[in-house]
Amino acid sequence: MPITDWDIFRAACLALISGNNPYSVGQGEMLFFNPVWTLIPILPMAILPKYIGLLANALAAIFTLVFITRRLQMTIWEFFFIAISPMNLQSMIYGNIEWLPLLGVLFPAPLAMVFYATKPQATIGLILLTLLLEWERLRWKGVLLAVLPTLILALLSIAIWGLPPVPGVNNPGQH
């Protein structure tokens, strides 16, 4: 069976709780390269047996989607079409964590950016929109306040675990 995203996230969580560097997880193009704080919300699922954890991650995705669509006052049909979208279904099957950065829409900019940074490749639009809104609101001060918590977490993460590996062009997520 091929290695899935869940295998990498789970192994990175297990490395973290055993005192090892989560950035040492994986090989070739299947590496853990997300910010280390990404692992904190998924730790309880990662310590479960593999497939139970994968199922718990899929349920977290569904519950997050329900909560977000209700909070944004979307209709049941809007929820349904998002829930059955190929991106969402594939994310749940392979154990990805697109649900985690989605939580950022619930919070003010400084905390939202921490969530968005867990998957910047998927949230670049939300990151730019948040920075634009903060620029319009408070100019440089707003932008700085929005990115400061994420910057501090990133610097602490680099100081403790080093730089994450950079996925190459052959990474399955790049196609």
C-alpha cells in the first residue's frame, strides 16, 4: 500500500511525542514539511491505531466543515456540494488536514494566520486577503500584529527542530 498523507502526519506526531524531530519523518518526496504546531491538534488522533486515527481525522474534517458552513450561514446544499467535492473526499481518504487551516476563518487575524500557516499552499488566498484587510484597517501595524504570532511560532520551531525539508517537484502534492 502506498504511503499516504496520514502515514506521514501520524509518524511526525509519534516522533514529536517521543522527543524526535518530526522533520526526520518520511523519505523521498513524502516528507513532513508543515509547521510543527500543525501536529498539536492531530496528536490525539495520531496515537490511535492507524485506521482508527484516519477515520477520526475524516470525522474531524466533516465536523469542521459542518461547523464552518453553519457559522458562515451556508445552506445545506452549499455544505453538501463542498462535502462531496473531489478535493474534500480525497483529503479525507488520504488523511490530509485541509480541515485544520479552515478553522482560521473563525478567528481574528493573528490567530487565523497561525491556522492558515499549517497549510500555506492551500490557504495563500486567505493569507493574502487577511493581510489586505489588516493593511486597510491599521496599515503596517495591522499587518505586523497579524503575522507576529505566526512569526514567533516559526522562529521557535526553527530554533528547536531546524528548517523543514522543502518538497521537490516530484512530490505527489505538487501535481
